[in-house]
Amino acid sequence: MGMNDYHKPVLLKEAIDLLQIKPGERYIDATLGGGGHTKLILEKGGQVLAIDLDQDALDNAREFKDDRLTLANGNFKDIDKIAHLNNFEKVSGILFDLGVSSHQIDEGQRGFSFMKQGPLDMRMDKESPITAEYLVNILQKGELYDIFHKLGQEHHARAISDSIVRTRRIKAIQTTDELVDVIKKAYGIKGELSQYARANISMRVFQALRIAVNGELQNIEEALPKAIGLLEKGGRIAVITFHSLEDRIVKNKFKEFEKEGLGQIITKKPIVPSQEEIRENSRSKSSKLRIIERI
């Protein structure tokens, strides 16, 4: 599979332009995914340390065959250790693209997609013991409610948690389809679901479970202070977020860094995609880009 089928990067040009890539300097792509950002940085002459938890993404990037590219398997929350091991301790720019790659969503077996039948998995790191199936069948009603309400901003969080607990007493919920069915019952919908209705009722629950399974909010919270520590003076961090919870963390961390005299926020307001980009790639709709420069 080619890299282009893998993930269409969002706000690609804006992020790379604002990182101000200079030939020969070193950059970290903390979320390699489909490799779109890494490829552009290499084209502009940068050296890249590309990190991903998903071995598939790293295997795909081998087709770049570029000796200025270093690949590392790991979680970006350990960006300081990974940078140290690969001799990337002082860098000119770091990019975080917090979207799940289209490839992961589109591959039913990974269990990220409410549109595809598959096991309820959702792990970015296939070695991790915690799956979405585990959470759905083990957590108490109140814990499920918290996840759907806080991480998914789901208005029917209580009804869905009730429905899950009732269903699993009879049989464990093991597939994406079974979970969609439970959500449908909680919404009181009878009969077949259109694609649109299926997406509309499932999206927030699936997002919430994915964030919980992968500890996504904690990871970004932990990674940003380490990232600012890796930057040379004048180096920049660019973060692309896809929902308000992530964006809030980034916004607040950047403000903290500014208060502590570590950096200067470049994007007073976050940069959002153009209408044209949203038309071409509907997944970009909720994305925001924020940039801070090390001082």
C-alpha cells in the first residue's frame, strides 16, 4: 500500500510552512502516520526523527529510503527518551498530528471504525493489554458514563452506559457492530440504520473509547513539556488537534510555557482548514493548528 492511501494529512502546508524548515536542521515528527509531514520536511532538506506507536506506519515509511530519516517505534509521551536514544536532543522543530490515521480507521480489523465490522480493539499499540472490548465489558456504569460524557461529549451517555451494562449481562459485547447495536437501542431507534444515522449516533462513543484505550489526553499533556525542552532557541512546536479536549490541553500548555518565559505563541488564534480542504477531506473539519516558538 502506498503512503498516499494511508492517511491524508490535514493542514499539511500550513504546519510545514510555520515550522520554517531549514536544510540540514533536525526535526521530530512525533506522529508519523502516513508520513505526509515527514516527506515534506525531507523534501525541504530537513533531517527527521519519525516516531509512531503503530509498526505498520513505520514499515510503510521504509519506502522513503532516505538516509536523513530515522524511524523509531514508541509513544510520543516518551519523546525525550526517544530523542536521546537517536541523538536528536536539540532540534529546530517538532510536529504532533493528533488525528488517527485514515488507514487505521479504514482497516476493519483494528476496531476503530463504527462503519466497519471488526473486533472492538482500538489499540494504536498492538502490544497494549487494554482494548475497547475490555473497557466496555469490565467498567462499571458510572465509569462508562464518565468516559462517554467527558471524552466523547455524548448527550446520551447515561442511556448508552445503561444499555451496555444490560446487554453484557447476557453476552459480552465483542465487535464494533454489536456496540453500534447497543447504542442504537439506547437511542430508541428501530429498524435499519442509514450510513449517516449510524455515524451520527456512534461517532462520539467510538471517539471516547479510542481516547481512553490509548490514554491520548495524558500522552499529549506529558509530551509537550518534554518537547519544549528539546527545542533550540527559535525552534517551533506545531500541534494539530481534532477535538476540543485536545485543543484545550495544547492551548493551556502553550500559555503556561509563555508565562514561564519558555516560548512565545505564534498562533494567537488557532489556524483552521480552508473550505476547500474540508470539501476534499471531511475528516479535517474539526482540526486546529497551534504553534509556539522557543525563546
